[in-house]
Amino acid sequence: MPQRSTRRLSVGYLGAAVVFAIGMLGTTLPTPLYGLYREELGFSEFMVTVVFAVYAFGVIAVLLLAGNFSDQAGRRPVLFIGLGLSAASAVCFLTEGGLPFLFAGRLLSGFAAGLFSGAATATVMELAPPGREARAGLAATAANMGGLGCGPLLAGLLAQYAPSPLRLPFAAALALVAVGTVLTWFLPETVQRRTRRPRLHPQGLKVPAQVRGVFAPAALAAFAGFSLLGLCTAVSPTFIATTLGESNLAVSGAVVFSVFLASTVGQSLMGRVGASAALPGGSLVLVAGLVLVGASLFVESLPLLVVGVVCGGLGQGLAFRAAITVIGAAAPPESRGGTISTFFVVAYIGISLPVIGIGALTLVLELRTVGLIFTGCVAVLAASVGLYELRVRGNREAPSGG
């Protein structure tokens, strides 16, 4: 391949990763601001979790209805649509029009994330020059989780140290979307045969028979890991402010950022550990993180909470990437896309339904008690997956009797 073409591809996949990160950043931007919205609009912690969960429902809807849309329409058009939805979401928050606009903004950001999850990941991978496929995979992972982590960090810093805490973060998001739009304009299109009038083809939930044995534990591990991410992004800012007495929004944003950063590190380590070891190992590291988070709630310690979310994020990242690897290897090529989409649906159910349950319980119990119940239940689930996978791995490696 000519040197100029290789250089263009190299720049292209990095540019696509930046666009991916910008798209995902907007989805978590409101995280440290929910307390301010509660004060301004006067709704309960339960309503906070419902507003948060609307995002996950938007992601799930897109995965089911348009998970393979970029295969027909092309990557760049879908990226432009995702950026447009991100901009519309930011405008909803900028209007400060009350609860309906918060719901609309979260739903639009969910639609955007659903589109980016498939189209942006594929774009980064397809623009990688020969020999850099592994780097491109890491770039896609870092862009996804890094973007999700940078949203709360950026919003927390701006809300704490700049004027207009409920407006400036979303104005900054619009500026970043403009940058992403320019970058997307210059990205090469990687889909050579595009459909002139593509149609949505609902995929439903597909798990081929030959995948079911590995799918259930892998999906349950993802469910548990994403439940921790949901706890951190929806509830931890409130706990940090009300129980730990830390009102600095930048601190709340940094705590949420740390779990996504740890997840990125965990995913990057999976290649060294190997998928067969990373799935049970990551699940058990996740258990340790959940135990530490529960302990931080019990003794009301911010440093212990940070250690817990970092440990949990590391385990989540290890188990999550291992789960995708195992499922992708087991699925037949003609069903791989639909199987992975089903896996992501289970993961995003994990980020939404348990969080709504937390919000519902806060109507009758204090947040600290609810957090302890939640971490205990998710830890039991993750431990069950980890121990099951260890037993299965042991059976595979045991010598057969002669």
C-alpha cells in the first residue's frame, strides 16, 4: 500500500475514534448535574433514575431496529445522524424546559449512542491500516469508554468552576459536536456497496443454538458489570453529595470518570490475560469492587468508594471484552451481528432496570440501605458467573480418563 494511503488510513481511524468519543461523551454529560435538576425541578431520586434509564431504552430500541443500518446506508451518513441526535439532545437540555425536555434529551442521546455503538466501532476498525488492527480495537474501546467517562468529568468541572452550570456543559457539547461533524466530513467511506434507499429491518433477539452455552454466562457477566456502571452514573453523585457530604460537582464527575477509565484499562488487559481466563477473573474482580463499594456505603468513606469503583470498573472491562470475544468466536458468521446485538441488549437492560429498582426502593428506604442491597445482589450474580466459568474452564482443562 502506498505510504500516503497508509498515512491517510492511520489518521482516519484516529479521527473516527475522536468522533466516537464525542458522540459517547454527550450521553453521560448530565450525570453530575442531576442533583441540580432535583433542586430546580423538585423531583425525587426515583425520577432521577427513570430519567437516566430512558437513555438505555433508547439504545436498546436502536440496537433492535437499526443495529445494522450503517451496513446499508454507509458509515458516514449514520455518524452524521448520530451527531445530529447528539446536538438535538444538547438543545433539549439547554432549553431548561423541565422534566419533559429532560426525558426527550436522554432519549435522543440513547438513540445517538445506539447508532454510534455499531457504526463508529466499525468505522474505526475498517479504517485501520494493515498491521494496526489491534491498535484500532483498543482505540475503539478507549473512545467508547473514554467518551462515556469524559462526559461527567467535563460537566462536573464546568458546573463547579464556571457560570451557568446547567447550560455551559451542553453548549460545550454542541461545540464538540461541530468538531465531530467536520472530522466526519473528511473521513473515508468504508462501505463500498450502499443501498440507495435503505430500510429498517428489526432484528429481534437472536441467539443461535450453538452459542447458547456460552451466551448465558457471558451475558450475565455483562449485565452485572453494566449494573455497576448504571449505579455509578445514576446514583453515586447523589450519594456523594447527601451521604458523604461532598458537594463539589467536579469530585462527583471525577469519581464517575474513574470507573470508565478503569473499564478501559481492563479491556486493554484482556488480550494479555486471554478470554477464557478474563471472563471468570473479571467477574471475580468485579465482585471485589462491589464489596468495596458496599463497604464504602456502610462506613461512609469517599476514598473507599473510589477504590471500589476503580476495582469494579477494572473487572467489568475484563469480563465485558472477554464476553464479546467468546460470543463472537462461537457465533456463526451469518448470525454474528445479530448475536452481538442481543448481547448488548442484555447489557443495557443491566444498566437500566436495576437502577430503576434502586430509585423505587428509595421511596421507602434510605439511599445508603438501598445501595447496600443493590451491591449485595449484583455481587452474588457476578460471583455465580465467575465460579461457574472457573468450573467449566477446569472441566475443559482436566485430562480425560483413559
